[in-house]
Amino acid sequence: MRVQITLACEECKRRNYTMTKDKKAHPDRMETKKYCKFCRTHAPHKETKK
């Protein structure tokens, strides 16, 4: 079952991205490095609660 998640920038704490993930394959919170248009840099983004 795939669920929709929201990713927030670690530096400015703004929610920039939404994506889906498989809960069975990745039960813990995702973290990925993405571009933040507010910080104008590539920064780590973590999965947040809705």
C-alpha cells in the first residue's frame, strides 16, 4: 500500500514536496536531499506528519 507523504526542508522548515512511498518497504521516515526554492540550495528534506 502506497501512502502520500510530505517532505519539509531541514533548514527553513517549510513543506516543499509531496510524494508517495511504500509503507512495507520503508516503514521509517524518509530523508532525501532536494532543492529548496526558499533557501535556494540543495538541503536535506525529511518526512513530516500531516
